[in-house]
Amino acid sequence: MSKTKKDILWYGALLLLLLLAIITSMSFGSYEDLTLSKSMRIMAYDMGLTSKADFLPLDYNVFFNIRFPRIVMGIIVGGALAMSGAVMQGLFRNPLADPSLIGVSTGASTTVSLGIIFGASTWFPYEFLNYYSLNFMAFVGALTVMIIALLIAGGKNTISLDTLLLTGIALNAIAASITGLMIFMSEEQQLRDINFWMLGSLGGASWEMIVGMMPFAIIPCFLLAFKGSVLNLISIGEENAYYSGINVDRQKLFLVLLTTLAVGACVSVSGSIGFVGLVVPHLIRLIKGNNYKLLLISSALLGAILILISDTLSRTIIAPAELPIGIITSLCGGPFFIWLIARQKKSKSIRS
Amino acid sequence: MISIQNISISFGNFNVLNDVSVDFKKGELTCILGPNGAGKSTLLKAASGWLKSVNGSISYNGGCIKSKKVNELSKQRAFLSQKLNSSTDIRVEELVMMGRYTYYKNHPSDLDQEIVNRAMMQFGVDKMAKRSVSMLSGGEQQRVHLARVIAQIHNEEKYSKFLLLDEPVNNLDIKYQHMILSQSQTLAFEGIGVICVLHDLNLAFSYADRIILMKNGKIELDTRDIERISKEKLEEIYEVSYDKINLSQKLELV
């Protein structure tokens, strides 16, 4: 079988899985009346395939304003997080790198907790902005951390990745301690809000939110999808990438900016959802090797699939209440990661 | 031609290169020799354009190196570095294809594929094309990377190209050591300028068209008259004693 045929088959399989995940996600939820067949009927009606509206207006409402936007946002967030994770691992040549390596997610949590404690929901003159004030705060926090990190690690004309990594550790610690202080100062309801944010959830999904975050998540991902060859070359060392014709300084800046922008956008709508960005690229590597040309898009697809499945679980396990999705991703991702490490240790060393 | 005029490089207070001027011509195999810390690799890296804080001027085929774009430069020279990250889990043929990056960007053409296949054959890595680089031995990895830089420098355009090799025989067994040097000789014969940092004097003396001896950041000797390099000069530079003997008309040093 030729290489392109194999690739088409591979992407086809991933897309099929994504479709299955979407269908599953559509059929379950705390509003149990909305089954798959009803969702399908609503879609068919809306696309003009049938004129028979045999569903309640409430069904229609739940489908279009709650479940459907949630699925779309899940796909965007999962895809962007997993792809950013793959890019970070390639750029830092470190398998442990994850999208929030330089502290973007922690920074977002910090500004959100500040916003919750100091009442950001009344800061703006418009109701609309007040409603989304925490998302806005999160995005500001993510960008602030990114700018500080780049200012420290960026020299005259190049970014030092080692410095960026260390700066990230420091910024993570500082941001976490400010969040800790806010938690200390918080009252019960505020504490719950902060906690909910830190554990991540797609529960706030709405069309307005999707429209607002889309440019910051989709455009970077689209541009990153073409960076496979560049990351492949960076994987054999910055110096060698330069000799092969890559403007390493420019590409590094480009990659860091785009990933943090995408992650910032995701965190601002869904809180910090752990482990997706770290684990998904490794899953793909396990099956397809370390070729970034394939890895980036595959990671995005698998990330979307896993987020949809986790979100469905988070909505159904303790329905009608909701479990934060971050708990599920970390609870599944953590053990899997340990298994991965153990497996690598076994296969890489002849001595053991 | 790569023309290097009065370059000095210092790391901190330490001068690695001290006012060095040298020209590298196409169609010539130049070997740079000298003890550790003489500045050989630094000279090569400066010539490649990687080092930024260089005092002095470097030009490629008449154009100043600083005005050249990275991808433009990569079509005029390839560089085999000493530092090669080979723990990456990628197939041999994919790694060699990376050498063609500057030409294809998105999808390699049939010509790219043909060049890659030929380069893999040249260094005897075609049999392992589908294997992961991380599973190969050090010497095999070295040969894969050599195939990569050869694929990059493949001659298809008019302007002169240069191949910069920083200790290319590291990790290689004696068969491949000689093969690398004779391949370099062939490339030089075809018109490519090959500049090679070496530690093995015998390899250098039997293949080079030109030898540059360096010590303490300076060029001590630059000659195409290799036979006439004196035992005393070598002893002065390396601070060890040599014997020059003639083995079947070929000059050998022991």
C-alpha cells in the first residue's frame, strides 16, 4: 500500500471516530428526553429535509443552545490543546512539554481568581461584557504570562528555549501562589467558582463564546498545521535546522506565539483541562512514530475525540450534576502516562 | 567562493578566532587540522553563518553572508554538525529527505526522491530506509546524517556549492572513514567546495587538495603543497613527535 493511501486511511479512521464521538455526545446528557433520534430529527428539520417538527420547543432549545455549541467547543478546545501540546514537545525537544509549559494556563487561573474575588462581573459598562468578564480575564492572564515569559527569554534577536522553560517554571509558581492567596481570601461560593474554573469544564459553551474564541484558536491551529516539516527539522537540533534552511529564530517566536495564543483562547472558555495536550501526541507517536507532518493534525483529531468522550462522561456519570472534565482527563491521562513511561523504559533499554 | 576576511570571535574574554582570513574555493577538498581548541569548528561554524557575533566579513559567491536569507544560504552550503540529535523516532528515509527541505517545502518531487535514494545508497543506508533512526548504532546514524547533507548539496544549479563537514569520520569504522573522504574527493572533482575538519592526519594527507593547520585561533599554515609539510611544523603544532615514512609511495605518518 502506498504511503499516501495509508495516510488517507489513517485520517479517515480518525474522522470516523470523531463522527462517532459527536453522535455519542449528542445522544447523552442530563436532559434525558433529548435522545439521538430526536437530535437527528431536529437536525433534519433544520436542514429542511423534513417539515415535520415532532419534537418539543424545549428539545430544540436544549439541542441548539446547549448541546450543540458544547460539542463544537469541545472539538475546538480538544483539537487546539492536543496540537499545541505536540508543537511544544517538538519545539522544546522534550516529551514532557505540555501546552501550558510557560505558565499560560496557571496565569489564566490567576486572573480569573482575581476577577472572581474582586467582582469582575460588574466592571464593564455593558451587560454582555460583564457576562463574559471571566473569560476575558482568563485571556488577559494567559497573554500577560506569555508576554512576560517572552520578554525574559527573548534576547536581542533570538529566544532561548532553556530560559523560556525555566521562566515558565518560575511564572507557574508565582501565578499559582497568587491564586492560592485568592483562594485563601475567598468566600464559599467564590471558592467553588475558582475551583470549578481550575478543574475545567465545557459547561459554559455558547455560540457567542465560540465566535469570540474562534479566531484565537482556529487561526493559530490552521497555521501550525503546516509546521510539520519545520518541527521535524528542529527535532534534530536548532543548529541543524538552521543549516537546512530554517530561520530558527523566527520560527521559534512564531511557534511559541501561536501555541500560547491557542491555549490562552482554550483556557479562557473552558478553564484548564489537564493532560490532553501532554498525552494525545504520545498516543499518536505510539502508533505512527514521530513524524510531525502526521503528528500535528492527527493529534488535533484525537484530542477532539477524547475531549468529546470525556465531556460526555462528565455530563452523565453523576447526572444531573456535572463532574469537571479536568478530573476525568487527568484521572484517565495520568495512569495512561505512567503506563507509557513504563513501556518505554522496557523497550529502550537492553539492560533492564 | 567563500571569502573570510579578518574575522575574530570571542566567547566571553576568550578569543577563539584571532583575525583569521581565508578563502575557500569550489572544486577543492580542504582539510582543517589542529589540536583541540584551535578554533577549527568555530571557523567552520562562522563560515556557515550560524555564529552571529562575528567581527570581520564573510561572503558567499560575492554576497555578504548577513544579507542572505537562511533558505538561500541553505542552497549554497550544507553542514554536518558534530552535535546531532538522533534520539528522534523517525524513519531513515524521512531524515534524509529533510536535507531537501529547502527545495520542496511541502511535497517532495520525484527528483527529490531520486536524490534521496541515491544519497542513501552512496552511504549504504538504503537497506535501513524504513527503520527508525533512534534504533541505529552511532556510526550508522552518522552515515544517515551524511546522506542527508549530501542530499542537500546535490548539484543541480549553477552557482557553486559548499559542503562543510565537522569531524565527519566520528564513530565510523575504517572502511567508511575512507569512503567519506573519497566521496568528498569525488564531490570536489565535480565542482563542490568541500571543507572538512579532521583529527586523523593520515586521512587528511592522503585525500586533501589543501591543508590548513590551525593553533590558538590562528592559521599557522595554509598550503596546497601537501608533500612539503615538514615534520617539524607538525611537531610544533601538535607538541608530539612524528615519524614520516613512505609506504608504497604514499605518505604516512605514524
